[in-house]
Amino acid sequence: MFAATTVRAVNDLTARWARDAVGERGTALTAAGLWPLLALLAGPADGPARKELAEAVGTEAADAVREAGALLAELTATDGVDAALGLWTQRVLELRPEWRDSLPLDVHGELTGDAPTDQAALDAWARRHTDGLIERMPVRAGADILLVLASALLVRTTWTDRFEEFPLEPDEGPWAGRELTGLSRIRRDPEEIRVHHTPTGALTAAEVAGDNGLDVHLLLGPSDMPGGEVLRHGVAALGGAYPAVSGTALSDGVGPGVKVRTVTSFDDRPIVKLKCVGFTVDAEHDLLERAELFGLRTATNAARGHFPGISPQPLAVSSARQTVTATFNALGFRAAAVTAVGMRVGAVPQKESQMVTVAFERPFGFLAVHRESGLVLVAGWVTDPDGWSGRPRGRFEGRPRPVRAGRGPAAPR
């Protein structure tokens, strides 16, 4: 079972990162894939780098390596989630046995110093641990890269109740006039829809349950609420931070996208109609662009070493990147991410029933959540939904196209 303190720490990093990173363009990110790497660096770090990394992960540096290992083990044991850790070093780098032995078995590989050879090995690892969804390791190999520490995360679930597909043309908003892949389903559980009253406006959340203990929460805020705020409030709402109304307490217009009306039905149980769009979101993040957020500001200073607990040789972070892809369609949800740090030196009607319709027909957020613990595995913001293909899918065809990490500069930072 995920430790509650770790769940809070990872979700807090998710909220802070989403608030800072989400803008006008669609994106996806996973703090669950990044947090263990930062924690594995916090423990063996010293000086200001140790303090900054510990603050970023929200735990004591002395406990960070142990908690990182526990999180990776729980992720690996979770149905619908595959997690992997990889470590590669050049032979010239001497590792502290106590740090190396704190890692899972069989994660240590060798860097030759030959960039093409090393890159091929790193890329093969990324493909193998993401079912081919991520084709390349986000960081680049090079002769001066002494150590690469990476995580891979693969999340997948199939809806307990699938959606029907239809061509959707929104009447208003930034997607007006576009023919999109609409998704729709009708259920009898009004508690799936909640409206949270945040300090900056109402937030509508729709929970789409998977068949393996993973859910996806769709989030719609007021049209003027920035995407980063939508996701930040969504994570907070997941932890019960705001008062909320749901089910039969919902009224017309109580939250963004919510409409309530009376319809004829076979019985008087409430009806929930959920409408949204299918999407695939690909994203790449240069984590050093937000080095302070991730506790990496001091660690990138190559004037001195910062990780004596990893090696007696001085080490500084030269690159830190994440590549993510996520797909939501009629049958289920799939997401994959690779995060890496490089170091150098969804009869006849007779009775009336309330129908609640929620339409996600303009940019919205999503959270993929481990149901029992509330751990946010993947978060994202949708601005470019899938176009209508002209035919419904008869099987899961939402596998995201392979994502190639950007080539980046010729030499590592």
C-alpha cells in the first residue's frame, strides 16, 4: 500500500508542477515518475543541493532513498502500472556501495563513453519499459556523461463501461466548427459527477472508472481559469480540500459544463450522461527550465560536486528531462513516460427522472489516479482533441503514436 505521506508529497509536486507548466498548449506530466529520481538524489546529496532536493520532494533527505524504493516497489506491484528504474555509469565512476545497494537489483548498466553506442542502449531500455510508446531516452548520451538515472512508467486501464463514439462539432469555444471524436455514455451513478467550490471558481469533476483500480478524473473549470489552476485545484479536490456537491444535489449550471433537466425514463433513478472528446497528448519537459521547482538549481552547478553519497568523484546534474504520452478513447486510457537525469564530472418510458449532462467540449484537465490511495499517476491539459475518423473503433486503437524525444543540443548541458 502506498504510504500516505508519499502520496501527499507526490501529489503536491504534481500540483506545483502543473500550476507552473500548463499554459495555452496541451501537455501531460508525471510527478510519480520524477519523484523517485529526485528522492534518490536527495539522500546522497550534501550542502544546499541536499536541502533543495529534500524540499522539492517534501520529505527528510535521510529517508528519501528508502521512500523512493518503497514507491517504486508499490508502483510495480499495482495492477495497471508498470514501473522501472535504470542506472548507467561509466567504468571510471566509482559508486558508493551503500547507495548502489539501495537500488533494486539488475538496474545497473554500463556507459561506454561512445555516444551512439550508449544512446542505442538507453533508447532500447525506454522502448522496452513503455511497450514501445516512448522510442528514445529523453537525455542524450555523451563522452562527458558519467551517470544516467532514469525511470519509466506505464499506466493503462480499460473502462468498466465503455463510451460510444460519434462526430462532435462544438457550438462555441476554441474548438467550435471542428469535427472531433466525441465520446458519450449514460450511467445511473450521479455520484460520478462532483462540483467543487474552489477559492477561484467552481470546478466540475467527472470520474471515469477503470477495471483495474485506476480511474481518470476529467476536470473543467470556468473558461477564464488557467489550465494550471484547474489541475492544481483538481489535485487539491482529490484530497478533499473543497466543499462539493454531487448526484441529485446538482442543479442546472451549478458548475462548468453541467446541465440538469427532466426527461422521461423507465424508472426514477437519476441518469448521468457524460460527453467528452477523445485525445492523445504528447509532451516533453526540460526539467532544468524549472530547476528551482525540482530542487535542482544548486545541483546543476558544475563548479563542485553535490553527491558524495553516490560517488567520491564530484558529480553535477547536466540534464534532466521527461517525455510523456497519454491517450483517452472509447475503451480506455493509456499513458507512458520516461524521466531521466544525466550527470557529468470512460418498452415505453413511463416515469420522470433527472438527467445530468456534463460536456467537456473545450480545453479541460485530467488526472489518472490510483483509486485506493489517491496517488495521481498522470496529469494533463487537453487543447487539441482527436479529429473524427469517420468510423467507430471496434477495439482499443488508442495506442499513442510512438514519441521521439527531442534531439536537444549537440552536447549535453
